Amino acid sequence: MLGRRLLHMSRNAKAPENSLRFIRESPVVHTKTWLEALQTRQKLLDALPPDQKRGVVFSHNDVKTREVSPRRTGDSFSAVVFPFKDDPWFLDGYVNSFGRLRMGQLFMDLDRLSGIIANKHCAPAEPVIVTASVDRILLLKRIDDLQERNLVLWGYVSWTGRSSMEITIHAASTSESFTEPPTLEECRTYDSWLVANFTFVARDPVTQKAFPINNLTPITRQELSEFVIAEKYNQKKKGIAKKQALTISPPSEEESRTIHNLWIKGRDMTKEEGRKITMKDTTIHSTGIMQPQYRNRHSYMIFGGYMMRQTFELAYACAAAFTHLQPRFVSLDTVTFKNPVPVGSVLHLKAFVAYTQPGTRSRENLDNESTVDLHKGTLVQIRVQSTVRDLDKENDLDAGTFIYSFFVEGDSGYIMIPESYEEMVTYLDGRRLAKQIEEYLDEIVTAV
């Protein structure tokens, strides 16, 4: 965890004050120890009638106020500096086995910062804030020179509904050293290499129903542009869910041809001549008990950033096992947290290759230098399905599906072939998502 990494900084290095404040304000810094939280829950359970006992999921019930008022983007702005350049021991906690940025670790911090921003926007009210979905995390440029630059995470509320809000987070690198956090104006001058969008919802801790939040009033042209993009995305997301989802509507004529061609390709190909791998044969699993150290601040549930880290690392392992190459993260597509994951529950994860696409990515899009050279390789999309089982229940519940895209340079020679109709539909869904990434990139060019 970030707090432990700061404690292990070298003696000559000093954590930026805003990094320490980031830890103190984090939604996973708990107001009570787990033993105290258990005692509080038991007191609440003892005071409730039997038919309401399963409803105790939050450890506080004072929202302070229910009044709402307009807010500007700058009101929720928050930034945190990670001293990668200034302290090698701090950086050591974020490096993977290949010497690159450990994205799963960063995902936890993205969710932490989003939670801080969400609570800041809702103030002075103190409803329970939970991650409803991750709308997208997109890598804009490759970042390899970790030890030469400090990392800046910064963000703000970019859209609000009645009880929900979208939060935009940027990651940027700079050679500057900091004693104070940068301002919003300073952050806008940085060259962002990652952008993430989270949706948070506010809940009444007693009724667990929607809690009205302060409304956002965009002022500048950029703020209005981001607000409109978020509004369009939310409307499009709802429209796809209702009308265009493959679980509701059949594939298009062009997609039907694609399915037929895949079927012919799989029928004519032997495993030996094309190193064919079926979709089901790419599957790997993970199972674990959810421990209290990764719970939400006011909840008995696991926080979303931990789920993102666990699913990402399984997806990374799946992509590496399939390609026999070193995957590079490209994007995390829309994830909806469908059911909460209680502390003490069993979390099952299943990862498999859902879609592959040969292609090239320009170094201008992936590296800090601008050049016409191209990286040839394959886009690999991994789908991670998560289910949770509470120990006192018999049924598994869907906790959400995470879809990660990776890029591998070169050609592993392995070809994934879907066999059943269900696998074909999964493949088409992955194909649609790959196209949506390209469309989204075009939309945010002026907003990032």
C-alpha cells in the first residue's frame, strides 16, 4: 500500500507534503480498526429487526447536511505527486518485473484519488461514496523513463447527475520537483500520458438509496467540452445497453460474415499448422479471500481499486501466457461494479482472450519522442469475469466484467479461434470495443 511505500523511502528523501496528505485523505484510510468496525456492526445488528439485519453495510450514518449547491471544476480539483525521480525506493514499489510501470498498482491510486475528489465535491455533505463504474482508462503514450521524471496524478469532477458524478483523472510526468502540489493551471500544461474516467454514486448510509449531490457548473470552454463529452458518452452507453447490445440485438450483416469467416478459418486450420488456440484454452483462474485491509473507508466492502489491481494482474498474466511476449497496457474499457464484494467473501476471477487484432501503433502515440517509426504487433483483449460468494450464502453473484486491452510487439504466431456461438458473440463484442477506443481517442484530442 502507498502508506507502507512512503515509510520505506530512503533516509535522504522526503515525501512531498501532498503525497502524505493524499494518504490521510484516501477513502481507504479507515476511521476505525477492523476490530472496532466489527463491534460497531454488531451493535447495529443487535438494534435491528431480523428482516433488516442483512442491510448493514456502512459503518457511519451521519451525512451532516442534505443541502445542495452549484460547484465549479476547480472546487474538486486535487493533485498528488509521486517522487519517482527523487526517490528510487519509492519508485521501487511501482516497477514490474520488466522494469516498467506496474499499472495495477497505479490503478489503486487512481481510484483513491477519484474517491478524494468525489468527497471534496459533495462537501459539506458526507454521504457514502462508492465507485459505480470505470468508464475508461486509456494509455495515450508509452512511459518508460520512470526514474527520470516524477509522476503527477491530477483530476476533478467533470460531470454530475442527480446523485452520480464522473471524475476525470490525468497522469503526467515532469522533471520538476515539488514541495507543494501543482495548481490546476499548472497541471493543464503537463503532457498527459494517461486519462481515466470514473463514475461515483452517493448513497444514504441508512436507506442505501440515492443521495442528491452538488451540481457542476462548467465555466471555461475546456470544462464545457469535457462536460459535453461525458454527457454524450453516458447517453451513448445507455443507448447501447438498451438497443445495440449483442445480448439483445443480433449481429449486423457485416458481423455475421465475420462470424462465418472465423468458423471457416477454425475448421480448416489444425492446431499444428497455425498454432491455433481456442478461446476456452486461453482461460486462467484466480480465487482468494477478501481481507479487511482493502476495505472502503466507511464500509465493510472491498474498495474498487483493489478489484482493478487483482483483475489487471490476472489479465496481464493471461495475455503474456497467450502471446509468450511482454504485453503493454493500452486500455481498460467500461466496467460496472454490479455487486459489492464483502470483506471475508470469496472472489473468483476468470480471464480469457476475447479478441485479437493485428496492427501497428505509431511511436508518436506510444513514446515521448515523435518519429515516423511504427511498432508492429497485435492488440490482445482480455476479459476478466468476477464472481463473489459470501460465506453465509450459497449462490455466486456477478461482481463485474473487466475488459483490458494490451499491445504486444512482434508476432507470437498464435491465433485465437472462437468455437461456440457464445464465444463468437464475445469476439464480436471485443471487436466493437476496439472500434470504440479509436472513436474515443478522436473525441478527447481537444480535451486532453
